[in-house]
Amino acid sequence: MADPERKGRFERAAEAAVASRPGAWFFIHVAPRIDRQLLKLTNGRVTTAGFDRVGFLKVRGAKTGQERITPLVFTRDGENLLLVASRGGDVKHPAWYLNVTANPDVRFSISGDERAYLGHTASEEERDRLWPKVVHRYSGYTVYQQRAGDRQIPVVVLEPAGDPA
């Protein structure tokens, strides 16, 4: 039986395209709009990034308090979910990350299954352990970290906060 963690030629090529500057721009500025619709239409199963790779983060805005919904690639770490605040390797943090740091009680939906989580930025020790895991899921994070310059890209850990909704 094939190793499910092993990436095929198509997936490796797709990751390289997404890690490029135009690919990163697309996934920051265009894909979220498409994914919001695709995820609704397919009950969270299909996105521009493929199957079982992207979910919806629901978090209160740091300034407005309004609910914000952002499609994001996730990595599983046992019961926890890992999110990478890369913004395609920008020198600034993405807005969703600032919202999670201000309002850590969040919800995350995968394939239509939504749960409550408590989010926190991984400590240096946690990040050292988790970074290889998220890079294994999507190798473009390595390129993004180089592109981000002095900004260390945060890994956000979502820990389950109670029963599934």
C-alpha cells in the first residue's frame, strides 16, 4: 500500500507553484474568495488547494469584534490543529493571526465539522518541534520563511476547547 504521507509528482509541482510569488499572491488575495464559496458548496470538502487541506477559521476581529472567517491550510498534531501565519512570506503578520492573538477562543471547521478551539502562538520549543511537521504538510513554508526576512513565521496551535459543535 502506498504511503499516504508521500507526495506525488503533481502535488510537488503544485506546491512549487504556490510557493512562487505569483502563487502566494493568488492564495492570499484570490483563493480565499473562491474557497469561501467552494467550501460552502461542497460542505467543506473541496478548495483551490485540493481535498482535506483547508478549513475555515472563525475568529472575532481584534478591533471590530465582528466574526471573521478565513480559509486556511491546517496540519494535524494529534487532537490539535496547526496553522501557519505565513501570509505568503510577507514581512507582516496576517490579520487572522492578530485576531487570534487578541481573541484566542476560535472555531475551526473541517469538511463541515466545526469545533471550538483555544489558540496560542507556539513557544520557541513548540515551534522547533512543530515546524518540520507543517513543512512536511506544505513545503512552501520554507520558502515563505526565507522571504519573510527577519520575521519568524508563527505557528498557531489550536487546542480543542470542549465538545464538538
